[in-house]
Amino acid sequence: MIDNKLPLELNDAQIAEVLAGFGIQASSDHLFKIREYISILLKWNRSINLTSITSPVEIVARHFGESMFASRLLAMENCRLADVGSGAGFPGLALKIICPNLRMVLIESNRKKSAFLSEVVRSLGFADVELITSRFEEMRPEAGSFEIVAARALGGFPQLLRWAKQVLTARGHLLLWTGGEDTIRIMKTPGWIWSPAIRIPESQRRFIVTGRPSP
């Protein structure tokens, strides 16, 4: 049984207001799932290090808002997305909430974090979500397996770029949540067509970078 009472009594109106700052219009189902998710996250965070942010308002903004914001930049419904280094499920499961027809593969090498992700998927009743407990470098998916590869707060960009180029469809996209210096460095990588970096709302130094492999 999930404890629905959140610290600081974050209500639906507050969640919706925070998400509106990221251009997200949250339905009652979205709000319910976010509240459930935060309850599970804070419960598990007592035992394993999932997030250093413990204020529900900040969790909604930094984790859900920043993740869901990507759905405004790229059409995602009915796509197959690989969330590399999923961690606590961001951006992958946050995007699954706002884009329920998104087919999701969560790639997370840490077994305890994988157990947490499995609990969230089960408790929120997500369909079309596959969880792989492995490092992405050790996976060998077929070419063209994904329309979208996404990664947030993940280092090792050269390896990720090489891997993404192998597994994306011909017109697939890579989505990266980056800081300022990484943004400049990544967008100089040859072999990719990069869109202008988009600054994340409520942030001065964090961006979303979107690219696709050159033909």
C-alpha cells in the first residue's frame, strides 16, 4: 500500500502550477501518477540514493518538469524510446506519464535502482515498459531499434553518441539534458545534425540538446 500523504502537503493545484511553468498541461491522471511516483521515490530514497532533492515541489520541477519539457520539443507518441542511465526514472518514466503511448526501454546498471524502477512500473500500471539491468555499452540492440535515445545527467558522451548512432532509426533523435560546457562540446561532434540547444525553463545553465545522425 502506497502512503499518499506527501511531506509539505503538495496538492494537485501546486503540481499543476509547477508543470505549467514548463509548458505542461497536466490532467487529473497525470497528477495522480506524479503523486504516487513521489510517494514511492521518497520512501525508497530513505534506503538507497535515488535523488538528493527531497522537497516535493523541487522534485516536481527538477525531475518531472524538466523531463516532461522534452515532449514539447519532439513528437513522442507511439515512438520507441531508450532511457540510458535511467536512475530514478527521469526522464523516461516522467515522459511515459505525459506520453502514455510511448514504448519505453529503461537501461540502468545499478540493481537497487532497477528494483526501484520495477516497483514504479508495477505500482503505476505502466504498459510497454521494458527494464534492462545493464550498462548501455554492453548492449547490442539491432540497428534502428529506437526512434529516440534519451539521457539525463549521464557522463561518457562520446561512448553514448557512438552507441546512439548505431541503434537509432534513420530519422531517429538523440535527446540530452546538459550543462552549458557539455552543450558546446556535444554540438561540435561531427556526424550529427544538431538543433539549437533549448534552455530549460527556470534554469540558466541547463539545456536540452536534440540531434540526429547525419545521412
